[in-house]
Amino acid sequence: MADKKEEILKRPLYVFDLPQELLLTLQLKEPSFQSTGQTDSASKARGLPDDGKVKDGTDQIGGSTACGLCKISFQSLADQRRHVKSDWHGYNLKQKLRGLKAVNEVDFEKLVGDLDESISGSDSSNSEDEDDGSAAKESTLSALLKKQARLHDTTEANVVPLKKKRGSGSPPLIWFSCPLLPSNTSLGVYRALFTNSEQQNPDLLDILRKKQLKPVQVKPTQNGSNGVPLPASATGPNVFLCMIGGGHFAAMVVSLTPKMGKKAAGIEERQAIVVAHKTFHRYTTRRKQGGSQSANDSAKGAAHSAGAGIRRYNEVALETEVRALLSEWKDMIDGSESLFVRATGTTNKRTLFGPYEGQVLRQTDPRVRSFPFSTRRATQAELMRAFVELTRMKVSEVDEEALAAAATEEQRRSELATKSASTPSKPITSKISKDEEAALLQTSQIQALIRRSKAPAVISYISQNSISPDFIFYPPTTQANHHASTPLHLAASLNSPTVALALLTKAGADPTTVNGEGKPPFDVAGDRATRDAFRVARLELGEDKWKWDAAHCPAPLSRAEADEREASGRAESQKVEAERRKAETERLERETVANGARNSTSKTTGKALGFTEKTGAELREQEGRGLTPETRAKLERERRARAAEERMRRMASGTAGAGAGR
């Protein structure tokens, strides 16, 4: 049977030209299988079973890249990344947070169809349109959630009315079995390929057999019209495909009768016959924001920018071009068996379905139907991809027993999620013991004293409460206590040499104790004074008191030497600061002289036309640009000090002059 399966499925199966042996042995799957398939509506929408093992012909999609939330598998990592950024995935995340069930792609596109305008010009949640915008995405999700909330207030069925409102909820695929294939292999055909009356007919197999078409050998010739007309000998049933959104429009009439062509290697293959095709593109969507200009005008009022005017003109031009093309193709559209249309938003629907004089497409036409899968930007290539997807028979390998078990498990989880969402759980608070409460209190008290550098208070608190000098702060799992787990570690990390020396020499703290990172207190000290405190303690306590090498403490140091080192370091830093202040003062004096020279020159030569002399505050602001707040504050203090000295000097000279006059 494996060889037979490989022979039948060696090429993709075209719905309207199936192998004769397969066509004679096909059997309609029982309704229980199709109802079970509804448990994973997202997989159905893409022609995938619940286990993700679906293939078109011989290409099988693996389960390595999948979305567990939306229950969908992908052929590549790029497709998975686009799905994560899509509106559909974001909407299902909101549903999960609210304890509700996720929706499939078809239902989500129907929900978006009620909004004013698509955010990306594509009916697909993974659209690649450059007009997408994060703000528009949020507005679309918000609109859907608000609509769902309003329905929740009026009914008690949560999101069920949204699904029941748009249709019966029939699965998009009709599944068949074949005795020539293994029992776990099923063949699926899109329901949209059958008319409404054919779908009501219980004998779908007979209808499928009557739809079979024999391939023809044709060579279309180009003429002056829009498209490539078929010769009279090759005419047959046609389908009309149309997509519009985001300023992009694409339409195509394809014959269901295939033609046989040859590849470069001489191998014959089945090819689609395109009767006519046409694409338009106009700049109608607002870049970086999404949505059409008309939708923005309706929501916020008419904008008066140049871009808004261009977008309004292009919307009218696109509508005129599309309707003119539909009128030109009226005979071909009227003769088509099915009309597949994707037009989300009121603006796009009004462009196609009017009402207007000479209307070609009507929403009441029973032939009109939407694409039962996700689509991208409206292009000729996308239309051809959609046609191939529609007319290619789906091959899935799925265990029905596993499907039933998965459906039962999913229903159980859904009931549990609904119950937990309706009954908010009380937060579980664990009670702490008295010892833990005492440890928390001691930790807070010791840490507060060390942070304030109260060395005598720290020693007194440890001795009065009989606390070990190597007390481990509680709880040890926090980041702060992990880094500074003992009083000595905390004193060293805070650069408090007084507290560190007191803990070593008076409290008897162990310098070899390590923290959660495996470091002794000496390694977490941040300045030289704190490290010198460890060296002074080594000299005063002696070499035999602790393993100083294990504590990473250098050679011992006396208090006098430590004080001298500290004094020399302080003097060196003061010297550097004095040199910096001197250099800054000289620079300011040079700039003052230069500014005075410029001012005198401007007074002599006059002011240029339109020149405005800057005030003192503006000059100071200009001088302070690029400086740090600390440097700017020091500069301001020095300027004020010089101004005060100048005033005192003038007052002193004025007083001396008045005394000499008397």
C-alpha cells in the first residue's frame, strides 16, 4: 500500500483532474471526522490537521515551528515570525488573558471585516504590506475587544454570538478517504469550490466526478485587450478571483480546464490557463499609521495637508479604474462559476459592490465567496497562489483517535479556564515562622545602621542581641542579600572603612566568609580606604587570627600608614581639583576678554540688519552647553563669586574716594 500511496501522491492532486483510479475509490468521510476537525479551527483554515502533518502532493509540513496558542504549524521560521507579529496572534493573546477560547483565521478575518478599514491593505494577518503601523494594529485589536465586550454585556455567551452571527460554522474542507491509501490518510477539498446547492446535496462524490475536466493543449495569443483571451476550442468553466486593500487591487479570470505544458527538461506538467488579469496600485493609505484617508477623515475630520489631498484623489481614481475594469470584464464575470473576493473595510466593499450605476458585482450573488485561508498583499502572484491553494487537494495524515482524545482534553481545559476566570482565586500567602520574623527584623536593623555608618551602634546591637558577627541576612534569595550576605560584606560594598574595621577588630567578623557569588568581603570593597581597613585589622589581630590569604587581604598596614595614605590621596585629589579650577578660570577670563572685544567692535561698526544682541542669560546658556550639570553649577558659583568680589572692590574704592574728598 505504501508503493500505491507514493504512486498516487507523487504529484500534486488537481481537484478538477484527479486520477481515475483515485476518483473511483473515493469515499466521503463520516461527519464525526469533520466535526472532530473543528476542534482545531485554525488548522482547518489552512488545510492542516491537528498534528500538523499536512502536505500538498509530496511536500509535508513538519511540526518544528508551530504556534501553540493558535494551534498552527509553519513551513519556515519566517512564516512563524510573521504570524507572531500578526493581528490574529495578538487577538488570541488577549483572548487567553481573559480566559476565553482562541479563534481561527477565518473567524478573525470575518471580525475584521466589520471594522471601518483594514490596517494593512491585506486580509491576511501576516501581511507584508509596507503600510502597516503599530498604532493601527493596536486600534484594530482594541476595536475587536470593545466589540466583544459589548456583546458580552448583552449576552451570556461571551464570543459565541460573534461566530454564529457570520455563518453556520461549517469546516472549510470536505474530507474524503480512499481504500488505496492508509487509513490515517485523508484527502480534503475546499467547500468553497462547490455551489450552495451542491453543498446541500448528500452525493458530493457524484458532483465531484462530474466536475472533472480533461486537460487541453492551447497556445493563447495576445491581443489589444486587458488579458490573454482563450481560443474558442479551449473555453470552459472559469472562476473570478479579486483582492483589494491598502491601495492595491488585483483581479484574474482563470479557466478550470488545465492545459498541459512542458518544462525546460521536457517533462509535461499541468498548468493553469489565465484568461485575463489586471493589477492596480494607488497611494491611499497613510504611511506609518495605516488605514485609508477616508477612514481617517470620518474619524477625525478632513485633513488639509498635501498628502491627504493626494490620498483622496487616489482613492477616487482607484475606484474609477476598478469599476471600469469590472464593466469591461462583465461578460467573463457573468460566465464564471464562482467569484472569490477579498475586500475588507467599508471603503473597499463599496468600491466593488457599490451601489453604483452599471454595477457588476453584488453581495447577494450566491457565487460570491471569500477565500477560506489567509492571503497577503493583492498582487497577480498572490492571486495565482490562491488559485493553486483552492484547486489543490489537501493530503493529511492524522490519527482520528488522537484527534478525539485531543478534542476531549481541549474541552476539559476550556471548561477549567472558564471556571477559573469566572471565580477569581484568592492569593495564597505563606505564613512565616517566628525565627524567620526575627531574622527579618535583625536584618533590617543591622543594614540600616551600616548604611548610616554607625559603627558603635552596629557593635552594640550585635552584642546586646547575641547575634553572630557573621550573621546571614534574611532572606538570602534577594539580589541585594545575595551580593552582600553578611554585615562585613555590606560594609565593604558600601565603602565604609570605619564599620568594616569595627566589625573585624571589635565584633570578630570572619574575613574569609564568602557571599552568594563566592567572594570574600575584601573583594567587594570599592575604594582604597576600605581595603586599607582590612590591612590594618590584619596587623592588629595578627597573622594567626584568620587565614588572611584566603580572605585575599594584602600585607598588613599600620593605622599611621593608612592615615598617611589617605591624607596623601586626599591632597592629590585636591591638587587635581585646584588645577582644574585654575584652568577653568583662565578659560573664562579669556572668553570674557574676547567677548568684550567683540562687543566693542559691534558698537563701532554698528549692527547688521536683523541682528539681535543676546542677553547675559542667553550668553551664559550658550557657554554652558555641552557641560555636565555639576560642571555648570561650579561655573555658575565661580561667576557669582567673581561678581561679588568686583562689587566689594568697587565699594571699597568708592569709600576711599569719598574719604579723601572730605
